[in-house]
Amino acid sequence: MSGGLGGDVGTASGDGAGDGDAGAGSGGAGAGDGGAETGSGDAGDTLSTPLPSVRGVPVTDVSAVAGAALWALAALAGDLSAVGRALALAPLVVVPLGIGLAAERGFEGTSGSLLALAAVTQPAAAPLVLVSLVASGFVATLTAVAWLPVTGLLALAGLLRARERGVDFGPASLSEWLVDAGLAYTTVAAVALVLFQQGITFWFEPVIVLLTAVHFNFAGFALPVLAGVTGRHLGGFDGLAARAVAAVVLVGPAIIAVGISFSPLVEVVAVGAFTLAVAAFGLLVLVRVVPSLDALPAALVGLSALALPASMVLALGYGIAAFGGTNPLGLSIGRMVSLHGSLNAYGFALCGVLGWRLVGESTR
């Protein structure tokens, strides 16, 4: 799309938006026995080979720190709209930290090699996403395309590990299914960004295609990965209710996207289910997880849990407004989208990955 994201996208979305429609919820509403113990079961017990490091620091951490500095400079320069800032945060900061969290358990052999390759190529490709958000024309498309190989590696790593694990939906395995799904969803976000930059929007407004990229970075990547990490911490997802919530997180991002694309009714139902799951998950984290953590990670993980239901209430309000023409929250559509996106990107995803990264591996 010509003109970059500095101006026209913010206008098209009302006030500028973060994750416009799809919300973040996270999925582990139940825990296995053992509270804060490491999850049990075949899927969760195997530790992966460490990711490549720079002087003993995982390359994902180095990349996230450098990406945060680059993101801050771009934000201060004022070249990005609100939606552009949220979208840039994902590949620069949230994705590398999420890769590090995913790699802590169960990635071996080919899937581990693919994940490691994604980790070492991510630092080169992520800044190009930022370029695509401020550039226009061919340059914007080319730099957006550069992110596709990284997300493809992540998706292959997750899908291969899922295939190797087989049909196993035990308490510990469900946590790993969530992590694998999060890795796979990143490819959808990358493809949506390329389509937007190419001007291929099908029957949608251009901003909807762009918000699809945002949706699958946060609701698609961050929430399943963080839900999976939570499940690992709690020993798995035991009980019918907990598994149902995890299932909503597993398939919800895709169902919400379908609803937004084709059926406001499906969107309202899917977002409503997400809102209920998020409320249960937030309570679980606050009651079972936060007390077991040190002060700083507890504060960040707790804030992430609180941001989830707040963001989903806004998403539900957006869906109701689109379906029935009413506005139960009394906010403009653009304002609801903007607030929802900010809570999703900064409150939920950023605080969540930072908090869990600070949790010691022995505790996780």
C-alpha cells in the first residue's frame, strides 16, 4: 500500500488501532496437581537444546533488547501510527521472547534445529518489518516478505513437533499443543502484512487486512504461547473445564478471524467465549501463579492477567456494535479498537513475555 503506516492506516481505523478485533485471551483456566511444579507427562518433561547465545546470553534475549531500543526510536520519531507501533512490537520484542519461552521444553531433533534457525534469523528480519511499516510501494512489500521465512521456520518447528508428539491431549501435552499453535499462527500474520503492502485486500477494507496481521501476532502467537507456558508452570490442564478453555485458546484466533471476515454473529459468539475463558484464566493466574513468583515477575504476569479481560470486554463491545448496531460501552468503534489493541499489545503480551522470562527456569 502506498504511503506507509504513518498516516492513512491510523485514519482508516478511527483513532488508530492495535489488535483491532480479535482479542487476546489466554487459555489455561485450570491446573494440574502440584501448583507451581513443572508439568508432568511425556510432552513436558524433555528440555530442549539451548538456543544459540551471545556471550552466554540467549540470542532471543539479545534480539529483544535491541528490538526494544529500535522500536522506541521509531515510536519517538513519530513515523508510526498506533496500529504500526503495536504491529512493530511483535517481531521486534514479543516474538523473540516468545521463542525463548517456547524453546524451554520439548524441542529436539529437527524441530529444535528449525526453532534455533528461526531464532538466529529473526534479528535480521524483524527490523525489516519496521521498515515495511514506514516505507511504501515495492520497498514496503519486499521488506514485509523478508519476515515470511522466519515465521515459516517457526510454523514448521511447531507442526513437526506436534506430529512427532502424536494424538496426545493429556494435561501436559495440551500445554505443548498451545505453544505449537502459537508458533504456527505467526505465518498467518506475516502473510496478512504482505497482502496489505501489496494492496491485495479482497473484499475487505485495507485496515482489516492489516489488523489481521496484528490479531495473529498477539491473539494468535502471544496468547497460546503464554497459555502454554502457564500450563507448564501449573503441571498441565486437568479437568474438563480447563481443557475446554485451552481448546478455545487453541482454535479461537482462527474462529474469530473467520467471524470478522464472514459473520458478525460468529464473531460475537467467538469473542464471547474468549471473554469467559479470559476471565477464568486471569483469575487462575492471580490465584495460583502470581503468589508463587518473585515480586517483579509476579507484578508483570499479574498485570498481564488483568489486561486480558479488560481487552476482551472491549473486543466484545466491538463485536456487538458490528452485529447489532448498538454501542454498549458508549465508545466509538475506533476508540474501542485502539484501547483494545493497546491493552493487548502492551498490557497483556509485553508484560506477559517479560514476566515469564524473568521467572527462573527452575520455577517454570
